[in-house]
Amino acid sequence: VMREIRPKNGYNVEKAARFYKETVEWRERFWMEHTLRYPPGKLELVNMLVPELNFGCYDREGHPVYFLHFGLASGKQVLNRISAQEWALCHAYGLDMMELMCRQQTAKLGKWVDKMRVVVDFEGVSIFAIRDFIPHAKRCAHMDTTYYTGLMLSTYLINVPQSLSWATALFWPFMSAGVKRKIKIYTTGYEEDLLKVIPAESLPVKYGGKREWETIHANKIDWKTYDFRVRKAARKNFELKRIILDTRQKHQLSLRCRAGTQVKYYFETDKTALKFACLFYKKGQKTAVHLIEESTRKSNIVPENSHVSIFEEGTVVLVWKNDYGWSTKKQRLLLGLKVIPIDVPESDGKLGHLKLIT
């Protein structure tokens, strides 16, 4: 609650209460209380695209530290494989992990710990990766400043090439003035400053510490082999159906789900990309929650394999539209669905967000 009051609203309790209410409503709408137990469907893919280290690292005051090697990202693979909203939900998973670590540190140290530090490595960054990643960065920045206000204690942008010093424009336009004051930018010579706030045991070796952290550039991953394995697994785990979609045609599936259901889906197309969305209608309501907002999927290049987890009774609606661009052609949609039951964990303060208790 104090994080809502201090940074954004100048100790204005009424405004802070409104922002906090919006945050809780957003978390309830997307069942964020359960995100640590049931991660987003694209989390493994995100970890492959942008290596991160976000567990067991703390600064000298006990705050969690989150390391992200953005310079190893592949903009092309990001655009082909994940939407901005899906990326943001995986980002929220990482922030919730940080909040969980803050609570663990609070209990361990006997003092209130509610902030984190972030280290973003730009070594090896590509101009194209920066360009392609802007929609995803904008979505994450909005989430940071709207639903995780004040969680960031400081951010270190390191190995930013002088020729690409404008790379900070990736984040800068979407950050508040308060957030900008917490950001430090380095081209070189950051090791000493990092060691002042982060002990060597938590700092990776390549940044002057002792912690091992192996990272792989996304462009060095054999994505053809990865996609082949995904297709092979899909033919084994799903009952695949072939559907012919004419130009501008839409295919829609509705699934009635009980609370505690995971809907796994797989699809690919043979000619062009298509648009895909996943909606949820809570029982008794006519307004849908966009679990996955409509976005273009290049399913003719890479197979789409993910899932959504449902924690309330209602109807899941999956929609495929064959209206991508002027060159859309009649094509074959190969898809598979699997519905499996999952537990609905009770919120006990150990997972998810601590709600306001009055």
C-alpha cells in the first residue's frame, strides 16, 4: 500500500486507494494470484528468447536482484513467436516472483523489504531487436508503472554501446519521471558500482562477481529443430483436425469450463499468417476478458503451442481469422485442443499478491 502512496501520488491516500483498487481488479481479472503456481503458456519460450536470472540474487540490503541479458534477444524470433500481451504476462510472472522473494526476505531479515533492483545487459544488442521489441517494451513499461508501482529500487543499463546510446529510447518514452531518476546507464566501467550494492555471491562472473550464469544468444538456438520437436510432440499429444479457411473466414470454438481447467492448444497453417484470440466469459456475464488479445500469428512459419489456465466457471472462446493482409489466401488450419483439470489453490499470502486487508 505504501508503494502506491509514495512514488506516484505524493502521499495522496485517495489517489493511491484508486490505483490500488485498479491493480487488484486487474489481478483478479487475469487470476494473477495463481500465476506462480501455473505460469503463462509462453514463459519457457520467453526464457529462451531473452536469458534472465531472477532467483536467489540479493543486494547488500537484502533486496532481490533481477538480471536480464536483453542484448542476446532476437527481434525476429520475438515477433514470430509471441505477442506483446503474452510477453507482458510473462514479465508479470517475473515481477510476482520478485514480490515473493521480497516477502521471504521480510520474514528472514525481520525488516520490511518491498523493492527490487534490475540489471539489463545490452551487450550484443541489435538495432533490429530494439526496433522489433518496442511494442513489447511499451506494454511491459505500462505494466510496471501501473500495476507494480514502486517495486523498482534502481535499474542499471549496462554495456550500452555508444553508437546505440539511443537504445534507451526503447524504454524511456514510457517511463514516469520518478522511474527515470532510478535508471543508471553505463557503456563500460560498471563493475565497481555494481559490487557496491550487490555482493559478489549474487553478481554473475561476467559482471565482476562469483555467480555462474550461462547464457545463449537466441540466434544460436536451432529454431528449426525446436519447431520440429514441437510439431512432433503435437502429433503425439493432440488429436489434430484439419480445417479449410476461405479468405476472410473465421473459425470459432467455445468450451465450457469449470473452475480449475487448463486449455492447451496447438495450431499451424500452410500458406499465410492468421489472427488469433482467446476470450473468457465468466458464468452469468456477457462481457469477455481477453485472455489473449487478437494478434497476428505467423503460424505458417512457426507452430503455435501454448495454454490458458481458468480458475472460474465460464466459457472459453478461441477464434481464428483468416484475414491477415491483402494477400490472404484460402488455407489449411491444423489445430488440436486438450482440456485438463487443475487444482484451484487458495490464496494464503505465500503466492500471488497480498490484498489490502481492512
